[in-house]
Amino acid sequence: MIAVLVAMLVHMLFTNPNLEWPTVRKYLFSNIILRGVWMTIKLTILSMAIGIVLGTLAAVMRLSENPVVKGAAWLYVWFFRGTPLLVQIVFWFSIHLLFKTLAFGIPFGPHFAGENTNNLIPLFTSALLALSLNEGAYMSEIVRAGILSVDEGQSEAAHALGMTKTQTMRRIVLPQAMRVIVPPTGNETNSMLKSTSLVSTIGIFELLRSAQAIYNNNYKTIPLLIVAVIWYLAMTSILQVGQFYLERHYGRGSTRTVPLTPVQKAKLLFSSVQNRGSHP
């Protein structure tokens, strides 16, 4: 049954004229699509970098014994995990409706300087704020789970040696927690790359918006969506390769055998075929 379904899919890909493969080839590497790909990559990298920093900070704050610090971190995670990402994107895009200007000065006192909100938070910045703040809330739970997976005896031993809490966290706890943190972080990066398509709703020309701009003019909707799908699959496949090697690196010492790389698997398969050929 699976073979029949696959055969039907392949047949459709080669025979359905509505796919318009010549149009796909025409626009696959067009300038507007490549600019959209670069915007998608840039938003993904920056949002994940900021999100990881915010998430690590929030995770450490949630593990603090100070109730104010712990409560502030919990409130941040609760709000940004509890509201849809699309709503957050539209909110930051419309922030000028709430605050016409942003001023700097003494709280409840005089202001020293101020600037129009649209100038301080342009279109790209509003998208970056929404994506990174949302990602930080999810990363905080991932980092917190990784920290809690490390035995408390490790921290106690480090403190007995005279290490501070910061040194213990940086040198002892986090390196061991990475094998728990890396796999879901890779999944979050993969998800972030696809979530950047949501910023098309506020007019940022990432990959999906670029494809939409083309098919709104030539009405070639399906071919342009196929172009976007091909690029998304290519980028997520590269991310999966990077995630594999990161997991392999941080997994050393936790298992008896380290997973083989694709090159090592190919060599092993080639050598086994040679051995079978030499021994009839």
C-alpha cells in the first residue's frame, strides 16, 4: 500500500500540468526569492540568539530562592507562552497605538529624552522583538529542565571547592545540562525558521511574503508555493545536520557508543559489501 501511494505521488509530480515545473525553475533563484531567504535566515539567527540568552536568564531566575526574581521570571514565561505568536507580532507592530513616544528619564519624574515609537521600533525590530521574546519563554523551560537534570551533588561538590554560584553554573552545571538542552533547542530552531513566515502578516518580505508578492502579480500560486517549500525544506535539512553533530558532540561520555556520522555509515556499508564480494 505504501509503495502504491508513493508511486501515485511520483506520477502526480511528473504528470500534473498545474505544478508548472518550468515556472518553479524560473523563480527558484530569483532575486526577490533569495532576498526573502536571507531575511528568513537573519530573523531565525537573531531571534534564536536573543531567545537563548533570555531563556537562560529566565531559567536561572526561576531557580532562584528570591521570590521577587522567581515571580518575575514566572510572569514572563506565563505571558509569552500563553498568548499566540501571531498576536504578539501584531501587537509589537501596533505598539505605536499604545505609546506615541518612548521617553527616557526618572520613573514618575522628568524625562530627559524621547523619540517617536515608530522610529525606535521599525518594522524589522517589531518582528524581532515578537519572535525573540516568545522564543525566550520556551527556551527558559528547556534550559530549566536541563539544569534540573544535573545531580545536585555536582553543585555541592563545586561549592565545597570554593566555587561561586556563577562559576558553578557556568563551569559545572551548564556543560552537563547541554546534552539535555541541545535536542529541544534544535527543534526550536527548526520551528523558529518556519515561524518567521508569520511576520509576512505585517509586511516583512521574508520567504513566504516574497513568494506571495510574485504570485499576486502572475497568479502562479502553486508553483511559487512549491518554490517556498523547496527552500524551507533545504534550510531545515541543513539545520537537522547541524543538530545531529551537536547532539553527537555533547552526547560523548553519556553513552557507550557515539552515533556514526553519515560518512562513517557509508564507509561501513562499502566495506561490508567488499567483504561479501571477496568471500563467496
